[in-house]
Amino acid sequence: MALTSGIKTMYRYGRVLNGFAAKLDSRKLAKLRGAPGVVRIEQDAVVHADGTQ
């Protein structure tokens, strides 16, 4: 998807997740949101694991 949309990826994920990380301007983000096969787009964020349940 990223290659066919002219998006330069920073990272690609393909073993556990199928996706990529990229910096997108508003035009590319809008194009990607409307693309077939795109399930979710999330903004980058810091997460922390917690050992307790």
C-alpha cells in the first residue's frame, strides 16, 4: 500500500502486524484513509508494559 501510494515508510511490519510507520502530511493521510484494505491508522505514541494484572 505504501509503495503504491507514494508514501516513504520509516519502518515496515510484517511478522506479527501488517503495516508500516511513516510521516504523513494531511493530503497523504486523507488518501490513505480512503484506500481499500486500510483497517486502521493510528498516531504514534509511547506505551509502557505493566507486569501486573
